[in-house]
Amino acid sequence: MMVAPASGSPSHGKSTGIVHLSAGLPEGQVIALDAGSGVISYMVSSTTRPRLVMQDQFSEVEMTIVLPLFLRFPVFCTYEELCASFYDRDTESQIVEKRREILRRAKETKTLDNELRQIQSAVNRAKMKIRPFGFEIGAIQRKGYMLIVLERPDFSRFPYTLIEQSVYDGELS
């Protein structure tokens, strides 16, 4: 049963504010995701104050994929959780259970690929935008997806960053 994603910003229970992620990043560096506006920021703390390195705006659909992955990091996010986020804009347990039943029926009727097609498309779009921040979205076969920390962010996509790439190596410019 394929349906269009719900409109409105994702609620994800109480997590609609700013989510911070520093695991896997060098000390003093953090990714901040503003769930309400869809803005993701990469910041570095110097001795005096935090500085913005790069920032990007994610669409509402991209946020329905990225937000649950950030909230579950470093654990994988199930297909059911991603479907609940994408279609219902909520990841509360009863919504996830509803999606689990829908996916179970789709698997039985051999329509699971059709059911997940929009999710996979949204994941592919989100992958391209999250990669410069030093993350990859990896598939967990027959389970879901997870956020993976890359070796280092790719600042080349952001030619007008406030701090040069040497910041990632600990040198402030």
C-alpha cells in the first residue's frame, strides 16, 4: 500500500528541536540538526567560541530520513521507523507498529520493494546532501539504514566555508 508522505514537519515525539551529534567527530566538532527548519550545521569550537564551518538546508522529505537516523545513531534505523517518519511524520511506537504490519503484509504479498521504493529514493537524495558533513547512509540488508561516520567531511562542496579545511585537522584559520 503506497501512499504519499504526510505534509507538515516531522514530530518524532519530543525531538523536534535541535539534535547535536559529536560521536565519531574530532574533539570540539559537532553537527547540529534543527528539525524544525531542516538546517544542518557543522561547527567547530575554538578556544574563544564556536564557529560555523558549513551549513545546508534539507527538504522536508530529506529530513524525514535524516532525523530518525540522527536520533538512532549509532544504531541502525529500521524500515518501519523510516516509513513511520516518512509517511506519518511520527516515530512513536504505535505508528511504528502500524508500519511494521503494513510491511509484513507487503512482504507476504511480495510487494515489499514497491512499498519501500519511495523510502529508497528519499534515502538516495539524503545521502548526497549528508556526505559533505562526513556521514554516509548505509543499508542494513533487510533491516533498514544507519548513519556511518566517514573519515572526514568533504568541505569542497562548500567553497565559501567560514573556516578552511585545515580546521578538521585541529588548526584554526
